[in-house]
Amino acid sequence: MLALDPTDDLARPAFKDAASCTAWLGQLQLTNLNLAQAALRRQLDELNRCALKGSDRLQVLEVLRETITLVQTDTGRKLAGKKLPLSDDEFILLLTISSLWQSFLNGYLRCLQGAESGDKTLAGSLALLCQRCMHYSGLQISNFLRAGCEPDAKSWQQFHSLYAHIEAIELHNEKVPDEHDYIGHPISASTLYASTLLMHRARFLGLSRTQWRVVERWLNLWSDALIIAPRCSVSKSDAPPLGVNLAGVHGLQSLQHAADKDSMRFIAMVPLSKQIRIKTILLQQGQAPQQASLGSEMSSKDCVTLLNKLHACWCETQADSLAETAREVPLVQMCIGLEKIYSQLAQKPFRPVKDKSTSQQDARRQIETFGRVLDSTGRHALQELGFVPEEWQVDEDSLTTARLLRTMSHGDRLGVNQLVSVFAPNSNQHKLGWVHMVSVARSGYLYMGLNYFPGQPQPISIRGDSGNESVQSGSAAALMLPAFESAKLPASLVLPRDWFHAGRALDLVLANGSKQKVALGFSVDKGGDFERVSFTLLT
């Protein structure tokens, strides 16, 4: 188990028992999260250094739980939806959140060590302390996952070694009521360990914050289906077990990576597979999610979709991703953002309609920068202006989806619902799509999942006037996607955000120079930097 620093007679925490801790929390200002977080960390570190009776330390930690969870949750929202990789300031914030969880965990670890050393004031609290330690160690893993980052090796080592210790003292299956985090539902260290491992395995599904919270609750309710054992059996017709090395620095692995070691543990996936399939069948037969004990946050249709994704991720054989295992794969190039995609397709940068004086100013700037006025077409002009596609490795690629890995340390930051275009080197055939998942692998490289729109995109320029302040006007780069009569899919336009308004008239200039006037219909898809809309031609 994790070694802790010795206590220090010079430690001066602001509280040493539950009553003084409650009084201190009463004056803590929560309006400034940074100051509140720093104050909590400072007092926890002092408390951890201070020699205290075990029962007093435990009561203080229990009093602190609600406030620390509130501050950590609100601070973590600052990282929600951030593009990856995180900026330096954002990454420091991630580490700050992690360090406060570590300080809180250290308090419970000190209590646990005291209880095992014979502290009589903690008699009867051993199972509770094991559950709390597993919970807060798991929150460190989840802290990285929610920010889109792979947990570091130290966090994995602590998580695994803690479970190994709890298992060794045979308290891993002891269920403990938890009114604060699990609404009174008794939960064991084993369930917390398994559910954290499964959430890590599901990190590439691109779960929303709501879905993440829902799946965590499902797993805690399905605790009887989460069985961890030192051995496993395999049947061709059943869901294959997943393994984890308690001496390793990784999460769950498929059996092909399972070493023949005493430190290996396995989760039998057959019980979980049955649980997921039963819930899916109940929903398909007309039960509401609440009747199937799945909560009220999502519709039946959304629950079925999510359950099917989880079953494929956890209970069906999956190939290793490039984020985990390097191998020889094809390369593709990618453009990120509407204007770069337009420029690559048109083989020239988009030039908004300007008056003559503005054009002359642009020409002067180009002469100052490049020594000449740039040609309006050609790859060399795109490269000079920074419109250079990125190189990505292909993990999976189909007509509708793809998974890609960027093996370079520089490049654009990527976020969910961002528009991208993928094409083979030296090819004019593009696949237009939007990012549904992005994650930072332990290597520091970006791993991305995307969904494709149907059809080859065509670069167009749009122009429109608007008396509506919430709608953009002027000219902009855009794309047109073709119709598919066989699938009854009409042609559509991909516009920058804040350009769509139902019924709005726009002038289009197509790649061949022809012009059309259209009226916008309805919004089909909306992303972070684009909106896909229907349209009709105007005569």
C-alpha cells in the first residue's frame, strides 16, 4: 500500500475534530473556487501531518466529504468540453484537482493504516475505510478520463495496489452503505474497482457527461454482475473475460495480453452481458427506463443505443486500438475546420468578398510577408498560408465511421462535434465528418473517433444579408453534400455556425463558377463549428 509521510508535531491544522471542522467550513468562501480549493488542500495536508486519534481523523474526513466533492465537481466543469490536448493552464488545473483528491485519499489511508495497526477507536470501521480509499483512488482515475486524458502510471499503480491490499485482508466484497455518493446503496471496494476499470475501457465511446453519470450509476446497481476472480474460464459462445494486472500500469486488457502471473485478476463478462441484454429486451418490449431501473435522464431509444454500445465495448471481442498498441497501418491526411476543408477541396484559400481598398491592403501585407502577391490557386499558396493537412494513422475506417491516431506532438487542438475532412495522400476524394470522441493517449498523441456524412463534399462560397443580429452576414466558405435518391437523402449545405435561419435566402457560388440562389430549410446537424442544413433552389 502507499507509503505515507510520518506525522509532525509542528503541524497546525485549523481543525482537529468534527465540531471545529464544521465551524471552519462555515466560514469557507465557496464563491472563489480556486481559493476554496487551495484552502482545502492546505488544511488537508496539515491534517495529514498531524498526529490524531483515529476516530477524530475519520470524523473530520467524513465532515469534509460534501464540501470537497462540491468544490472538485464545480472546478472540474472548467475542463468539460475543452479541446485536446489541454493547454498548459488547463493541464495544471487537471493536476490541481488530482492533487486534492490525493490529499483527501491520504487522510483515509492514514486511518486505514491506523486501524490495521490496532487503533481501537477505529474498531469496526475497517470495511468503511477500504470502501472510502477505493472510492477516492478511483476518482483520481475518473478525473483524468473526464478530461479526455489517459491516467498516468502512478495513478494506476496506486489504484491497483490499493485493491490488492483490500483483497488481501479479505474486505473487497464487504458492502458499505454510503449516503453521500451512492444514495445509501451499499457498495463494496470490489464493485468500485471493477466499475472504474469498465468506465476506463469505455473511454473511446465518446460518452456525454450525462451518459457518463448514467453508466456509472448502472454499474453500481449491477454490482452482482461484477465478479473479480484470480482465474477465468472461456467459452466460444460466451462473452470473453477481461483481465487486469494488479502489478501493472494499465486498465482492463483482452485475454491475449493476460500474463500467467499471480497478480492477474479477471472480470467474468457473462453476468454483465446477460444484465445488459435483459435491460435491452425489456426496453424493446415497451418498458420505460424507470421501470427497468435505468433512471429517467434518457429516452428508451437512447438507452437501447447506449446499452448496445456498452455491450460491444465490454462483452464482445475488440481489437486493440492504436492508442494502446502500435502497429503498421495506412496513413491519411486530415483538414480541420470549414475554411481549411474548403481550401483543400478548392485548391485555393477562401477569399471573402471585399472592397477594392481592402484587397489592396491584403496585397501589401502579402508583399511584406512573402515578397510578392500570392497566387490564388495551387498547393504552394495553401502551404504558405498555413493550410497544410495533418497526417493521421488509420485504426479503423468504414463508410460511416473512423478511428484515427495523430502521431505528432504538434497540430490543431480538437474537440467533440468539430468538422473534419479525411482523404488519402494525393487524392481528391474526401470524406467529410464530425468528431464524436477525442482522447489523449499515454504517449501524448491524439486519438479520435469520427462519424462521416454521406457523399463527396463540394466547396462553395455563400453570401447573404441579414437584419437579424444573431445571424452572420457577408460571405463565407461552405460545403455542399450531394443528394442520395436511393436512400431518400436530399442535398444539404454545411455552413459556419450562426449562418442558419429557416427560410433565409443565400447566394451560392459553386466550384465550377456557376451561381445559384437558395432558401434554407431546416437544421439537420449542428456541431461546434458548423451546421448542416437543408435547402431548396430558388428560381
